[in-house]
Amino acid sequence: MYQDIIVNEKIKNVLIAVLAGDASGYVFEGMKKAHIKSVFKKREAFPDPEPALKKNMNKWKKPGLYSSLTQFMILNGASIEKKQWNREKFIQMLGDSPELPGLDYSFFRSPDAAGRNLISMAKNPQLKKDTLFSFPCSNVVPSALPLLYFSENSENLLFPIISYSMLFTTDPGTIASSIAMSLLIKDLINSDKNTGIHKASAHSLAKTESFTKEHENIIFRSGINPDYVTGRISLIRKILDKTVNIEKLDDCEKIICKETEEELQTRIARATTNLPETLFPYAVSIAERCNNPADVFITAAYEGGASSALSSMTGAIASACCNNIIPDELLSGIINRKKISAIISCISSEKERKTIYNEMIQSEPPLTLKELEEYNSKNKKNPDNKNKNKPKTRRDAEAEISKHIVESWTKIDKAKWKKERNKHKV
């Protein structure tokens, strides 16, 4: 019993590290590392991204807030019932999330394409789509971690991890990374701390590769080809093996990109792209090479790209190995810190878990609406230009021509036209 309490406390610390990583990376999402470095000369937690956005203020996000990654993670934890994961409850909570003015996806902040698709399907269950979402979704990987609470047995974890991941996407890399990440965190919590994060991770992936090959029947029963999943786990294991003795982070990134390119037959310029097979080993590389474990959050966040997912993974890995590592100045800067930390703590308790959804729908909508209010204020002089290069339809072109013609009339022309029009009125 005492051991269970210790493990549960460590899992809670991992989930709070996911929250801290998500909040750290939120403002840098989609930015390039070189651009971040050129604009922000000093690394600090939660800088306002405005100086780096210029005319792209439509990408602005509120510093100190966390994204839908954390929100999905919490609702995932709230879906655990009596040592089982309740898929239908998770979907229902998404479907029942309140409608908010000016927002399409309730209180969920900046959900990626897979998250938006899932919310839409949950709110409109009568809609049937011909094809399932099949693109990579890195945010799924850290948001699956609450499932560690209900079983220490890897065999019991496998099916719910795959089921949760497949709600978002059928991408085998995402599913493989979710399995590998969850089992790695479980191993790191119980591992010898003197081994080192990278070596322990490489050892864990070797175990996971063997484990998934032995339990292909569970993967098949989940609705995906086991060969696709085990193949991506083998890729991650190979990357970790090849980077374990590399000193510089930049050199690790080159190896990660090269190995993934050869496997997927596609050009990959950065390890921070929204591809779980690159983000996961890159998170391990960062966690290992930060001299101070508390630095992993900002180090990962300032890499840009899929920064929320990367910083969340890195923080979770470092926390699993070194326990409570979040610096006070970072933790204190997270908006709604006390409330959201208390909600995360409820995941470990069967009784308190039942209160999570109500707590979320009370605390999260005001935060999302506040961010929207500030976003609209900042974009008054910088209107959303996402569609500025969109080709005009014939109707749009004709309307624009008519507008120019009308605006070019003189007052005398308009007066004559009105006089003639009035003559012919019946």
C-alpha cells in the first residue's frame, strides 16, 4: 500500500510536469528555433510572443496558459473508472463541453487538427466520416499518461493506451509513441537513477519492442495492424541506440532526422516537427543533456516547432527520473496553477475523480474567453491574414468590381441616377 502511494505521487508529479511543459511551449508553438533565438535574447518563462509574430498576430497565445493538450490529459484521467478506462465517458465529456461565444471548440485552447476533429465528432455523433483521421498527433503522447494510474501491468495498459490514441488518429507513429512513452515513464519511476535518462530510455524501448511483438494480438484487437506499430517502436529504439553516446544536442537532432527520413521516405528538416517518432527521442535527448533537470522545460520550449508536445514530453521524462523538478518561478507563472494542480491531484482518487469534469467546466471557460478577448484586442490592427492569399471566387470578384464602381461615382452622378430612377418608379 505504501509503495502504491509513492508511485501515485510520482505519477502526479509527472502529470504536473506535463502541465508545466505545455504552458512553457504554448507561446512558441509553430515558431522556428533560429527565429526564437534572434528575437528572445534572454531565456525566460512565458514571454509574450508578440515581438516574434510581427504581422502574424493571428498566432498569438496568452503567456502562462496551457493548451488543449493538458485539458485532454485531465479529461482522460477523469475517464478512469474502477481500474478501467471508459472510452464512452471521455467522448461524452467532450460532447457535453459548453458552447462559448466566438469559439468553435468550447473551452479547448488551440486544439490541433486531430483534436478539432474529435471534438466535432463528439458534439455531432450523427455525423459519419468516410475516413478516420490518420495524420500524426504529437499532443496525444503526453496526454495519454494518466492511464498509468490504473495498472502497473504493461499488458493491462496496452489496450487502453491504443484505444485512447485511436480516438484522435490511426497514425501508427502516434500510437507507437504513446505506448513507448507511457511504458518508459513507468520504467523510469521504478528505475535506478544512476543509469542515466538516455541509457534507461534505450533499455526501456528495447523491452517495449519485445513486449509489443509478444502481444500483437492485443494490438490487432485494437483495430490497427501490429506490424505498423511495432515497426515504429523499432525505429524509436534504433534512434535512441544511435544517439545514446552523442554529446551535442544538435548532433542528436541530425541523427533523429536522418533515421526517420530513411524509414518514412520523406524529408525531415527538424526534430521538432509534429511527428511523434522524432519528438519523443528528441525529448529524451534534451532531458539527458540538461545539466540541471529544472532547465528542461525552457530548453525544450525554446526549440519551437511542436513546442508544447516536446516540452511536455521532456518534462515528464525528467520528472519520472528525478521526481519533483519544476522550479518555483516556472510553476508560479502558470495561470490557474493552484486550481489546475488540485484537479490533476484528483485523478489518483476514485472518489475525487468524479468531480473533475464539473471543476473543469467551471474553471476553464473563463480562461479561454479571457484569452480570446486579449487575442481580439491585439488583432484589431493586425486582422487575421490566414486567407489573404486565398483565390477569389467569381462572385467575390464581381462584388469587388461593383464596389469600386459605386465608390468612384461623384455626388452629381449619384444625384442624376436617383432622379432617373425615381422617374420610372410606379
